[in-house]
Amino acid sequence: MTALVRNDPTIVNVALGTRSYDIVIGRALLASLGARIAALRPGAKAVIVTDDNVARYHLEPAEAALRQAGVASSRIIVSPGEASKSYRVFEEVCEAVIASRVERGDLAIALGGGVIGDLTGFVAAVVRRGLDYVQVPTTLLADVDSSVGGKTAIDSAHGKNLIGAFHQPILVLADTALLDTLPEREFRAGYAELVKYGLLGDADFFAWLEKNWREVFAGGPAREHAIAESCRAKAAIVARDERETGERALLNLGHTFGHALEAACGFSDRLLHGEAIGAGMALAFEFSARRQGLLPMAEAQRAIRHLADVGLPTRLQDIPGPLPSVDQLMDLIAQDKKVKRGMLTFILVRGIGSAFIEAGVDAREVRVFLSEKLAER
Ligand SMILES: NC(=O)c1ccc[n+]([C@@H]2O[C@H](COP(=O)([O-])OP(=O)(O)OC[C@H]3O[C@@H](n4cnc5c(N)ncnc54)[C@H](O)[C@@H]3O)[C@@H](O)[C@H]2O)c1
Ligand SMILES: [Zn+2]
């Protein structure tokens, strides 16, 4: 009985009318990729976009799965890392997709983490005015966040993700076994986005993670459950607010502080995105408790303790190397966020599992808070 349940993939539907699609989650699902694509788009060809790291482990099995189902495919391999979300690589991939004689009705497959997903999704949004694409996430961050919801983008010299489109995939195939080759540090960074769903809207899920996070890291059914819960949470929010006119902004919990820290570290290996979000969520909880009086400090500390337990940075002193002054951090926050008459929009919390959007946060409060935090370093 348990064995049967374990082998059956979990399916989460993203309900967006004619643009609805399934997220299929389970262990060792990659072998079913071709059959699932052939069922969705009979006769379609596929072009796989991936990076060198992912290609080393997972490209051949993906190609074999397509071949078995009679899906013809070609491959485009780019360099790993954020630098591939550039105009130059975007152009190369567009040209390579066109050269592979992909027609409308054929599809692209993003086999990789968030970088590959964002890049491939944007290529698919524009080549021949729109190709279908499938997400095969290979990082935890991509499983629970970037592969779901249809935001695609590359980076501008003015900032990350500034050139992009909303373009939903037709399928997300989240094979949790692909994460077995992911470096632990990358897994932990992705965990920050996973626990975010508990912290922002689901206290029971957070309590479950407090008990079971070690099993999530180890793999097996707990990992699948955690990924499925996260996808359900994101799918529900995206279905209600696809274009982020309101509620979807809750997914930015921890991201105002987090983005400023990420930028302060030059978007380098010093601080991965998920690590910045770990620290950012810890700061958002403490700010909500201590400066806004929205929840008891003990409850904020419970959230922060869990982030620290899994090994994410939660204090500015956990970030290696120098950090800029409070003025520079405030400038980074102002660049990222609209400041209207000295007021910032922030995702604040009334407790674990109850985040809300607050458009009237006094920038002076944030500055005092950050000065204190910098002084603790
Ligand atoms: N579209 C969205 O809604 C959304 C949401 C969150 C983040 N993002 C974007 O996602 C990107 C970050 O994604 P990421 O953290 O997945 O980074 P990533 O794609 O750069 O992957 C991290 C590293 O892990 C390697 N890797 C990936 N899968 C592997 C595997 N299975 N085994 C071994 N190595 C593997 C990659 O080559 C890379 O070096 C950012 O560009 C961010 O802007 C987008
Ligand atoms: Zn994020």
C-alpha cells in the first residue's frame, strides 16, 4: 500500500483556463518524459536547453526517454550560472532553436535550474511568436519556485529579470531524483524558498518542516511531500493572481531585504539567492516583531531558529566579507522597491503563516533597524 502510493506521482494542476497545466512530482519520473510529451503534443519535435553541469548527469537519460516515445529531439547546452541570462546567450539560444528547424507546434524543454528555466521560457515566449515549452527542474529552487507560474526573463545591465514575459509551460515534470546530484549548498538555498510557503501562508506546513526537514534533505517521500505542498501553495496563488497585481507579491516575503543583500554581495557565490532570502525572511520576521509590534518576538525567533537549524544565514554576521553602509543598503532597497513619499511596500508578518502586503512602511524605520543589525556585526 505505502509502496504503491510512493511510486505514484503527485499531480498539482495550475488552473489558468486554457493555459492550465500539470506539475507532476515524483521520484524517477524522467523516464516518462517522452510519453507525457507525446500524449500532450502528438508528433511534436523537441529541443532541449540545458547547462554543462546538468548535461553531465541528466541529458542522456532525458534524450533516451524522448527517443523511446518516438519524440525527435536536439540539444542546446549553455554555460552554467546567472551569466547565461544575458542578451548574448539569449540570442545564441534563439538562433540555435530556429536552426534546429523547430516549427510552431514543436516545443522547447528547459532541463535545469532557474537560470535554464527563465532563459528557455523567454526564448519560447518569443521564437516564432511563441513556442510551447516544458519545464524539467533540476534544482530545489526550480522545483518549488521558478518552474511554476510562467515568469520568464533575462537580465539587464540595470538589474536582474528586467527583460521578460509571462509564458506558462504546458507541463512541469519534477523528478525529485534529479536533485541527488545537486550540491548540498544549492539544495539548502532552494529550501529557503520552500520554507517560505510555510512562513507566508501555512503554519501547519511550517510545523511539519520543523519536524521533518532532515528527511526532506535526505530525499525520499518527505522530499516529495514538501515539494508538492510548495507547488500547491504557489499554484493556488498564481491561479488567483497570474500577473502579480496583488496577492502574488506575497511570494516576495524576505525578498526586499534579501535582494539588497544579494546586490551588496555582487550577486556572487558569496551569497546565493536562496541564502539571501533566508537572511531576508529572518530580518522580515524580526522587523515585523520588534519595529512593527505585529507578533511576539518569541514567534519570530521560532521562524529564525528553523532557518538557522537548516544552515541558512539569518544574521548579517553570517554573511562572509564586508557589507556596505546603511545608506548604501537603503539605496539598494529603494532601487528594488518603489518608494512613495518615504514609504516602502513590504511583505510583513502577523505570525508564522500569516504574511500580508503593507504599502506604508516608513523607510526611516527600516533604516534604524538595519543600522542596529549592522552594528551587531
Ligand atoms: N521565474 C521565476 O518565477 C523565478 C523564481 C525564482 C528564481 N528565479 C530565477 O532562478 C535563478 C536561480 O535558479 P537556481 O537556483 O536553480 O540556479 P541555477 O539554475 O544557476 O542552478 C544552480 C547551479 O546548480 C547546477 N545544477 C542544476 N541542477 C543540477 C543538478 N541536478 N545536479 C548538479 N548540478 C546542478 C547549475 O548548473 C548551477 O551551477 C535566478 O536566475 C532567479 O532569477 C526565477
Ligand atoms: Zn526568490
